[in-house]
Amino acid sequence: MSSSIQNFDVIVVGAGHAGCEAALAAARMGAKTMLTTISLEAVAQMSCNPAIGGTAKGIVVREIDALGGAQGLITDRSGIQFRMLNRSRGPAVQSPRAQCDKRQYAILMKQLIERTPNLLLRQEMIEEVLVEECATGALQAYEARLSQLREGVAPEALTTAPPPTGTLRVRGIRGGSGLTYVAPTVILTTGTFLRGLIHQGTKQSRGGRAGEVAAMSLSGSLEAMGFELRRLKTGTPPRLNGRTLNFSGLEAQWGDLPPPPFSFRTEKIERPSLACYLTRTTRRTHELIRENLHRAPLYTGQIQSRGPRYCPSVEDKIVKFAEKESHQIFLEPEGVDTEEFYVNGLSTSLPPDVQVDLVKSVPGCEDAEILRFGYAIEYDMVPPHQICQTLATRRVPGLYLAGQINGTSGYEEAAGQGIMAGINAALQVRSGGRETFVLGRDEAYLGIMIDDLVTKDITEPYRLFTSRSEYRLLLRQDNADRRLMKHAQRLGLLDAAAQKNVETKHARQEAAAQFLRTHRTHGDPKTYWDLLRQPEMTYERLQKERGVTLEVQPEIAEWLQIEAKYEGYLKRQTEQVERLKYLEDRLIPDGIDFSAVSLGREAVEKLRRHKPRTFGQALRLDGVTPADLSILSIYLTQHGRLEPQA
């Protein structure tokens, strides 16, 4: 065999947060894996804020950890401030968040990847996804389209029709080095690098991040296969020199003590702790922005694509919320060994000269020196109605997509998709496609996110919230291990030591719950469990006031309190899951001509576009009603196509 050809089971393109988790999962499952990156210095880089977690996002990190993922563990080893958000509210919305030493985070993740068996990390610009045909003429059509695209022909002007769905399959990738890498599965985790275009005022430059080149060829490969591509936008704020900041009049925000770990495998966090500082925009800040909107790419028409609704640029906030006199700004340290501060809330694509004045208008930043200027970036993504719940593409078997290429925002959403794609790619190789791994909306926020991507029209960067879940009380941050570690054990994603620790913890939880349900103070008709259900009662009070002698770890005490106090609500949500389960298990067969069913035009369009796998998924499509599904059920029954439950 030629030395220019190397063989793998799984190839992951892009070593951001999605790519790292995808590659690690596939390698742990025994797949021979390669992870490629444009720059080895940028593995697991935190391109935006130096933090992991947040509302719903922190729960996702714990779910990733429960599946054997690395993000939570690396955060525990590189964090500089840990907090449990929404602690004063109910357990359904509590989420961990940590400020990280961004350089240490990247170093530790790269070390883990380099030291993982079955995993090769390589610096390589990927130029093309290689395919082979499953039907005569498909490869010829692909090559003709690719040739025209490389000549500058717009996708909509191509004279050759795309190969029909399923007529091509993945064969590997071609690198800029000239080497060919062969694999039956390829996962694209390209972040903002696909034809990335950076904006600072009227200045535009190609790049995937500031100082890094964009991937300019890979999008054409996808368009030649027949994929629909769109553009999205995101942005980042300036970074400041902490030595030039005045914190004396600002509100310091410290982390929780003791620090709450992300990973169920972390016993205790012993890291230096740094504060964040709260400040606000001023009237002068707003005046500067309004005076320079004619230089803001977002408002001159220079930027055409949509940015994240829930993390808008400061220009957007001033224009869309004109009645507000000020907006919160958080000054966040980027590490222990650097003076660099991230200005959370001041994301902007205004020109650098305006950014200098903008920063100085913020209290505490009057003498601030800017180390890096903020910018906006536009990039290609693949609308995710073109993937299925395994994150495999419908059009080209063997090709998987994860992270921002699917239209999401956030390190946590990316990592969650990455681990799911890595697991499914490894299963594809291991089982020949007979086994897949899909989580339901009642099992994990990971399941909710992927289901949303598959069933919703993604026109702006998607992010997770607890409000997206129908079963928030079941999907808490404290029980992610109980929900998901059984899958990690079955798939071979946990080592023996981790498995033993998990089993021991769960056994202690069950033993403690059984003790409380069966014991009481002498003469008291109520069990300790009954007492713990009372609103103001805690496990600590049970010990002090009722003489409970059973000692448990703090996280087990927390779990006991939630399970007891919310027992009735948990039972009702579990019953609700069971009532709706028949819709989730009822399959819609492939190849249905929905136009032949007596459905409304909008329902036909949405069913054709998203190709839902089950009746439950179909019902979540905008424009599809219960009446439509009733008609579809009758049609399938009449034509002998109604499939058995999954």
C-alpha cells in the first residue's frame, strides 16, 4: 500500500470542543481514530469566554461526564472559580459553572488526547471529504459539481444535479499535505472555520479565528455532495490588561466554597480561586455606539447572517433595548498566569478606534489597555434537518456532523454533540450499522438538543436552556450519573476504577434512601423520609434534631433531599413520560411520499424536509398537528406500512 494512504476507523476533522470529545469517545470504544486540526497550538481552545457551564449548559457537561467524556474533568483540573447557579431556586434549574484558566484547559485536553490509546492527533488542513459511489453515475455527478464550484460557479448556478441521497458514501479525507486518509466514518467538527470571514468595522479578513486561517475548500466538497449550506454569525469582545483595570469600585464575585466539581470522578477541587467583577455600560457607552452605527458591520449591511439571540453584540443590545440605561458587564480573568481579562457583555465588531473609547466609558476600565480587539465572524453551517438523531447525515452514509457546523453555539453544546457523534461513528464501525445510540428527551438534555436540531428550523445559533425541557425535574445536574452512566458502562466508555466508584456511590444512595424510609425516631409515626419531605427540613437538621446517625457525603445528602421533597412531582413526570412514550416509539417508515397523503401543504413540506423518525418527532415539527398524524396513521394502516414500535 502507498505510504500516502493511511487507514482508520474514525476520522474527526477539527480539534475544538466537539472534535476532542468525538475522538476520545471513539478511541475509548476501540476504534482506530485520527483527530486533525489546522494548528496543534489551538486544540480545545476557548475562542470566546473562559468558562464552562451555565444554565442548562452545566447539566450537559455533567451528562457528558456521565458518558465518560472529558470536558467536566478537565474543567475541574483547570478551573479558577466554581459556582452553582440558581441555588436559591428549585433543583430543576440549578447548574454548575466554572471560570477556567483557558491556557491550562487547552494544555490538559491536548495531553489527554496525546496519551489516549487508539488516537492519533495530526496537524493537517483538510481539503476534501472523499466519497465513493453506491450507484452508477453518483461519483461522476459529484466530481462535475466540485469542478464547477472550484471554478467559482455559485451552488445555485450548477448545471449538474446533486447525486441522490444515499448514492455516495464516505471513503475518507484528503489533506493539504497531499496525504489521503481512508476511513468508513468521518466526523466534521469545523466550528467557525468553514469559509470564516472576520469583521472589524469595514475591515474584512479570512480566518477561522483571529490569527488563524479559514478552511476554504471543505464547504465546496459538501455543496458538491448536495448539502444545503447557510451562514451564521457570532462574535467576541475585546480582552483587557488586568494591570490597567481599577476594581476598587466594582462588585467582586467569588466562587462557592467548597467548589462544586463538574465531574463525578472528582473527589475534591484544590485550585487557586480568582474573582470576577461586575460593572455596567454607561450613557457615554450608548452614545458612542449610536454615533458609530454607520461603522458597525451589523447595521451597514456588511454582515448578512444572523447571530446568537441570547448572546447579542453590545451594538444589538443598545439598539434593540434602547429604553435601558445600562447593561451588565462582567470582567473575567482568563487564567492564573496572565493578566488578560475577558469583557463579558461587550462583544462587538465596531472598528478598533471605537472599541478603545467604548472600553474607557465603562467604570473600572477608564485607563484600560486593550490586548486584543473584539470582532464578529461569519461562517458556513449545514442546516441540521439534513442529519438524523445519531448525527449521521441523511445524504451521505458514514458522514457525521457535530458542533457549530450544525448551527449551535457554546462549548458545552458542541462537546455534547461531539461525544454522541463519536459514539455512533464507533458503533457504525463495530456493528456495521446495526447498533446506534440515541437519547430521548426524557433521558438527557443531550437528547433534547439533538431532537431540537433535527426537528426545528435553525436560523440562528442554537443554545440550550432548561425551559426547552418538558421534564426538567427528571433531568437535574445532581442525577446525570444515575441517568446515563449505565450507557457508558455498556459502551465501554468508563475504565474499571470509574465504574467501581459509580457503583459504590449508587449503592450508598439506595442504602441511605432505604434507611430513611424504614427508620424513625422512637414514638414518631413519621419516618425520616417523611420528615425530609417537609419544606424546611434538611439532612443536616435530621442529624442534629432527630438523631439520624447515618453519615453521607454532601452530594448524596443533596440527592436525598431532592428525591424526598419532590417525590410527588417526580412520580407525575415519570407517568407523563410513560403516557407519551407510545408516540416516541411509533416509527414512521422510510420512503413515504407525504404528498400522497391527504395532508396540508405545510405539513407535507415539514415532513419532507425533516424526515422525522417517529410520530413523537413529527408532532414537534412546526406546522404538523395531531390531526395530520391521525391522517398519516390511517394512511399507513391502509397501505400496510404501519411499522411496529421501536
